[in-house]
Amino acid sequence: MRDRRSFLHHILGFTALMTGVSSIGIDGFSAPLPPGPAEDLERIRSLLAGKDPLKWVFVGDSITQGAKHTFGARSYPEIFSERVRYEMRRVRDVIINTAISGHTSLNILNDYDWRVRQFHPHVVFVMVGTNDASVAKGITVADLGQNLTTLVRTVRAEGAVPVLQTPNIILMEKAVGRERLPEYVAEIVRVSAAEQTILVDHWAYWRAHAAKDVLDVHKWMNDELHPNGRGHVQMAIQLFVALGMHDPHAFTGQDHAIDRH
């Protein structure tokens, strides 16, 4: 019980760090006023309403890769694929996951040609932060902001829709070396506001849920950093909600679906 209370204390204690998000752009960058989240959402809906097949690219770290910690359950990009290609009958759409365990925003930026550009995607989902915040990586909050801004503007310049995502919350008392992760999450939110992107704020959803039921959130995690299969279901649902694709009656829209046999 003490561990659960400690976990809740850590999660709720970072509320102040997540407020006061600036909408001012990052110094050193200049670009025409980008489309806003509403325009991007409308574009995705228009693409989904069309008959042409789409290419959706997911980039990130081990969370998006779905490596190891799902124990054979589907990762959230795989659940997304089920929603799009089966439930929505877009059978010729292609869902590409180039996330790599241990990687940061800098890794993605340096490997952009291979991880993103070669696919000529219509939509690009970016989730980073958990490794960027690791002391061992040497990436500052400002570095993350610049890297994300460059990624977003590159995606836009190539005609695709960027979608930023915050990572899930972590068990802060066990995640040694990542104590400043909330500051990195706040930077993701700030960049999203400055660049006017769609934002899927998993961090805020998980934190709010932890305030109501910390035990439930523990059941979504495999270790101090990584969501398990149940956690990935939660992330997929929040992604669907953010994009206006959620159907609570569909298999992929039900948070208890993983428990079915």
C-alpha cells in the first residue's frame, strides 16, 4: 500500500510542471503559420472518407515498438492496424512501425530518411520522451523541443500530417535517472501547441486515471517504464478518441477486450 501511495504522490506532485504551457515558437525556427489541429483532423477524416489507400507511420522507442513487455499481446500500433484495416475495412492501408527500443528524438531525426521519408506517408505518429529524459542520453529539454520541432516541420513540408503523442506515466520512484520526465512531457505539449499539431496526451490521461484508481494503472504496466498489453489497449483507445475514430462497440474500442479468450 505504501508503494501505491508513493506512486500516486509522485504522479500528482508533478501537476504544476504540466501547467502554463507556452504557445510561443522555439527560438531559431521560422516558418509560415501551420495548419491547426482542427485542420489536421479534418484532413485525416477526409483521407479516411476517400478510397485511396493510406500509409500510416509510427516512430518512437520501445513503447511504440511494443518490444518484450506486451508478452505477445498487440502493441497500440497493431491495435490501430486492426481498427483501420479490418473494422474500418480499409484493407489496402499500410501501417508501418519503425520504432526502436532505446531510441530518442535525436535517433529518429538522424535516421529520418529510413524511418519515415522512404515511405511517403500520409500521417506520422511520433512518441518520444521517455528515453530523451534519461540522464544517460544527455538530451536536454531544449534539445527535445528543437528535435520535435524539426520533425514536425519536416513531416509537414513533405505533405504528411504529424501527430505528437506524450508517453505513458512511469513509476517514478523506480525509474532512476528519469526523474525529470515530466519536464520533457511538458515540452512535448508545448511544441504541439506552438506547432499547432494534433496531440494525443497519454500522460495526462494516465495521470488522471491514477488519481482515481492507482491500482488500475499498476495493472497497465509491466515494469517501471513500459505498458503491458492492457496498457497498450488504453493507448490505442486514446489515439482513436483523439482522431475521432473511436467506436466503443468495436472490439478495438473496448478496454477489457484483452481479457477475452
